[in-house]
Amino acid sequence: MPDRVLHATSTVESGSFCTARCTCGWRGPARRARSQARTDAERHLADAEAGPDTGSKSGRPLE
């Protein structure tokens, strides 16, 4: 669909912390573990792929 936003995630390190970011403007929380920042990005992509019709809230608690 031409009206869909492209989602491409990456992680950015700042000192002892790592943050997941997306080209749509989304930013995850600062994490000490890179693996957790990557998990945040994967969850964001899954939520974005599911779309707004399914209620983009995953129901998963933030760790």
C-alpha cells in the first residue's frame, strides 16, 4: 500500500545505554542490554505489521 509508513529499525548507543529507533519516528526506552533494545525493535516491527486494526498495543509489559 502506498500510504503505509516504512519501518526500518536500528539501535543507537549512547554511553552505557542502547536505544532502538525506527524511521517512522518511534524510539524505544534506553536499555543497558543491546539484546533488549533489539527485542524492543522487533516488537515495534511486529506491532507495526499488525496495523492499527488489531489494536497496536501488544499487551506485553515493559521489562
